[in-house]
Amino acid sequence: MSNEQKPIDFAGFMRLLTSGADPRIERTERAGSCGSGCECDPEIERSGGLGNKKMSRRASLAAMFGGAVATAGVVRAAANPLEAEAAKERKALEWEEYFKGNFRLMTPAERQQTISRLERLAEMKTGRDVHIAGTQARPNVLYGYAFNISTCRGYRDCVKACVLENNQDRRSNMQYIRIFEMENGRMNLEDGKADYFHDVPAEGHFYLGTQCFQCENPPCVTVCPVGATWKEPDGITVIDYDWCIGCRYCEAACPYWARRFNWAEPVVPAEQVNPRQHYLGNRPRKKGVMEKCTFCIQRTREGQQPACAEACPTGARIFGNLLDPNSEIRWVLANKKVFRLKEDLGTDPKFWYFMD
Amino acid sequence: MIRIVTGILAALLLVSCFESEHNGTGIGPALLVSPDDASRTVATLDAVPVPDATFESWVAGHNPDARACRNCHGPGMTGRTSRTLPEQRAAHWQVSLVHAPGMTCRDCHVAQDPGSLELLGESKLGFEFANELCGKCHSDQRQDWLGGAHGKRLTGWAEPRVIKTCAGCHNPHSPALETRMPVAQPTIAPDRAKKAGH
């Protein structure tokens, strides 16, 4: 029968283990029992789910193992009460964190809870009072960026500001922005030199900066197998660092090398941590997850410019709302000759280059 | 809609062609503040009456004496000979004219009144209107600056728009920017460096 070809569901598999009955046969028998032809299990429905409680798999696992953690905390309490209390609290918070959902699917209350937990954990770890925002996208806003390759002088002040703002790993010297020193008349980025170290601007060269272009059609989002990265309504592609499994598909899919992987636990000296954070932005990452430029979501959603644009001393970086016809970015797009990188790929980056 | 432009020296002059170009939707009145005090500018926007979408010359708290030549250069300058007479050279010790070839002081400054600027012989201007003077030659840059493609923005991406004026970045006497060493040296993996032709 065609029913026998279907995969075994989790509930049916559990029953197989406990009763020895073949769930495939059982499913055949119960097919259509609720009158709608679905595959729901009337027995589980009656009893309110596994273990007589209606709860998700995550919640039930948490309940099963939660007791063990509490016991461990009590045992430690005997040695150093204060320290043990802190350790106990931290363990409990980490436990809750481990079983939370995807940020996109959380209710406002759940978002607030996880933010409170993360703030408390950060305070316990670094001694800093951090603030993690969950600010939503503004309506009628689509962020766009323009980069003036005539004006950029290669100072890399933007790179420095970006690292400080976004709590990037200092040990691996992670940077979202690359400034390429290019020979005049050449447009091949592979010939660009990013680690130049001399007085700039150098004679006969221009400077072209890359970062995440916040594509309108982002290939990195398409390939993510777990839905840990997505495009926000204001056009910023973000990552839920606690949902990312670190498979690096997105890094491979990005044609612009905009994504970075944490091969080790990121290191940011406590006194250098930027305490103004966003859940989808610059809050500290962990080992084994991806990260990327978010147009400084913690700043731009508050009306500020990204740190790179604010730090640029030459005004080569133009940031603004593409939906506002009076914005600078719209003026640039309407009046200057602009181009984007690898336009033929159809990624539709919201990051343009232009010249004086 | 009012767009605010500010910086070290200049404010916009009422020029009739602006009105036809922008028709009241472009650049509004300009605000004069010191460059290191942008936050105060924004804070006072609501308190100051702003003419409605005109290009009227409007300067908040403007005090011409505050930017007079003598505040920096000292007294004793008379006419264009001032740089050659020993006793007057000190008054201009830091001025080095590296602008377009053949330019002299009097191309911009009024000889008899060095505290004023001369708009290509047309009219006498205060220093706060230096942008207009620059724009007489650098019209492309001026156009970009008004539109939003040139100039350093000091506020966030939302309104109001506050950008530096010409002299906020360029020394009018030596407008080319100087070179310097970059910061934030990147670490580039060997394979990437090889690809990049190192």
C-alpha cells in the first residue's frame, strides 16, 4: 500500500520501541480515523501527547534533563556558596538558551526573555552592562549604500570603526570590510591589493571597498538549510547566531565573500566590548557560527549611519533610505553613473559604486 | 522640507537660480556652526525659526567678528604686499597658497577689506558664504555637494541633513588633501594573498 512507503514519524517510532508493534501497520489501520484523512494519532490526541503532557520535543527534553542540572548546582554550593550560586544561575540561563527557538518565530515575550537572559549572561561573563535591542525594521525603509571610488583615499578608518562597533574577533583580526587598492584603469578586483601598507592614496591608484552588499536576492539566504539567515523588511540580511549550525553553505554561496566564519571562540577584550548591541547585529558571536555586516543594524534602525559611513573622513560613503526620494542615496542613483559588482548574477546588491 | 547644511565657514546665499533648480525641495537655509559642534546644531534646530523652503540667507547666531582674519593672522596686513614685507609676513605665517596655478590672494579676498570675500568681482561676501565662492569654479563639486554625492555628512541617514562645508575638509589656501598612513591592517591568508598577486 502507498501508506507503507511513508516515513515513520517520531511518535510512531516511540510506540514501536515500547510496544513492539509495527507502526506502519498501525498507521494503516488508523488512517482517516479523525475523519479528515490526516495522519494524526487518535491515541496521542486523547492522552494529550507523549507523557500525558502537551509539549514540544524541545520542552520535553528540557524537562527531562533540567533536574540533573539543578542537582549539579546544589553539589557545588557546598564548596563556595557565592560562586556556586553564580554558576548555578549561569547554567540555568544557558540551559534555557539552549532550548529557545528561532528569533523569527519567537513571540514578543519570548524575544524579551531571551534578550534578558543574554544580557545577564554577558554581564556575568564580562562584567559589562550590555544592552541588546530587538528593534524591528522601520516601515517604508529600504537601506541602500553608495561608495564613491573617486573620493575614497584608502585610510581604512571605516574598517577600524567597523571592528570596534561590531565586536569582531580580535584574535583572528576579523574584518567585514575590505578596501582594495586598484590601479587606475583596472577594474579586476583580483588584481586589487587589500593589505597595502604605505602612505595613501598612492599615486596612480584608486580605492574600492567591499562588504556585505545586502542583496535584494541573497543567495546566502537561499542555501541556508536551517533558516538561520534571512532578509529583514528593511533589506538587511541578518543571522540568528543561536540558530546557525555553522555549515558555511552561505559563505560558499556568497559571490562577494561577505560572510565570515568563527573558527574559534571570538575574543574581544571586556573593556572594548561595545555594550550597545542588537540581537541580529553585533552581540557577541560564538565558535562555529557565521557572521556578517548588517549595515550596523543596531545603529541604522535608530536613525544613525553605519559606523563605517560615520567614520569615513572623506564622505565617500553615502547611506540612506532608497524609498525616500529626497535622500542622498537617491540623488546619487539618479545623477551619477553607478555600477555594482557582478550584476550579471542577478543578486541585485543594494550597494552601488560611483565616481565624481 | 528643510535640509540643513553646516560647517566651518559657510552658509548659502540667496541665488535665484537655486530656486528654479530645486523649486523649494532641495537645499534649505544653511546653518553656521563650528565644525566640532554638530550636535548642538541639531539640538537647536527646533528652537530656531526656519524660513519655509526658501533659500534666504539665514545664519543662526552668526557673528562675523568671530571669524575675522585678524583673529588668526594678527594686525598689520595691507593689500597684497603683506606677504613680502617682513613686518607683515608674520601675520600670514601659516598661509601657503597651493591652489590653482597663478592664483593670488585677491582672487578671493577683497584687497581693501581682507575680511570679506569677492565673488569674482561681482559682490562682496562674508566668510560664511565661502561655499558660493568655491562653487564659482568648482561647479561640479558644488552640484554634488548640494545633491548629496560630495561632502561629509555629520548626522544620521534620516533628516535633517547636516554636511560639512568646503572648508570643513579642504584648506581653502591648499585644498588638496594630504596623504597619510592607513589604519586597521588586514590579515590576509596566504592563499588569498597569492590570488591577489602578492
